Amino acid sequence: MTLTVAATNDWLRRFARSVDDNEQLLTDLDAAIGDADHGSNLRRGMLAVVEQLATEPAITIGDTLRGAGMTLISTVGGASGVLFGTLLLRMATLTGERTTATATEVIAALRDGLEGVRTRGHAELGDKTMVDVLAPTIDALDAAVTSGASLADAASTAAIAAQAARDATTALVARKGRASYLGDRSIGHVDPGAASTALLFAALAGALAEAAAVDA
Ligand SMILES: [Mg+2]
């Protein structure tokens, strides 16, 4: 199976719904080690994305992701808008004018997105950021596809890996953003960006499972 424009739309809509459902949780996580605005910021941005998907539907995967990325950057004041926006913009560049993307193309786009987030956020693995979910989750997706899983099944495996990676940020010391001011006191808390990134992969798994069910 491939990622279609419809599934890309569904992915973004599901992520928006999930961020809305988890706004308080994301805000509470950010309250513990940041400035308590991650839930409300990302919710505002994703509501704007959903609005845009409805009013300005795009006909390629690239344009869909580009529109969403730019909307996130322009509507979310905090770093999360820039970082999620960068992820989607870099994915948009690689998926370009395609209306379907193979598993290999999706993985390549995600890897390029991760590279963009790393560069933009100056974050490396272990810094207690969304990179700590993105990197192992993309690896899990890649490994599942390589071992013969369908894109939908691989995304479901990846979503589980994302939850484990999110939980593993609890033990890390924050080295980026406001949380880094806390030093060792950031230990014992899940990184809010790691938590929202896990939601992003759960949404991808949901959208692809739905698309696979429709295909079958
Ligand atoms: Mg914040």
C-alpha cells in the first residue's frame, strides 16, 4: 500500500483531534519542565491546519504537507510550531508533486524531516526533545518495512515504538529549550514535545490502518 493524499489529510486531521483530546496532558507536561503552553499552542496550530484542509484542499501530498507546515509556523508562536512545521515542510519537499508515496518514500521523507528538526532545533539524540521520539520511531518503521510489513502494519509497530521512546525521555536530562534551565531537575518528567510526537505517529498509524481497511 501507499500513502495517498486522502490518507495524508486523514493523518493531519487525526493528529489535530488527538492534540485537542490531549491538550491538558501536553500542557501539564510542559508545566512541569517548561512554560505550560505546549498543549494550547499545538492545539491552536492544528485547528488552523484542519480549517485549511477544509477550505484549501491540496491535490498533492507535498502541497498538503507544505500548507500544514506553513500554517503551523505562522499560527504557533512557540518553538513547537517551527519544529513540527519544519518536519512537515521537509517531508513536503521530498514527496513533492506525488499523489501517492511508497513506504520507502515515506520513510525517506520522515528521515529528511528529522534532519530538518535536528538542524533547526540544534538537538541531538538524548537531549530530551522530539528528536528522541522521531529518530527511534522512524528506525522502527524502516525496520518493519524492511522485514516485509505493509506500510499500515509498520506504522502501527512504529506507533508503539513511539510510545516507548516518549516514556524513555523521562530518564533524560533536558539540554534544549526552557527545560534545560532545570538541569537534573528535568529528570522524572516526559518531554512534552516527545509526547506530542508520539501522538503524531499514532495518528499516522490510525490513518494508514483506515486506508488499508478501505483498500481491502
Ligand atoms: Mg512551552
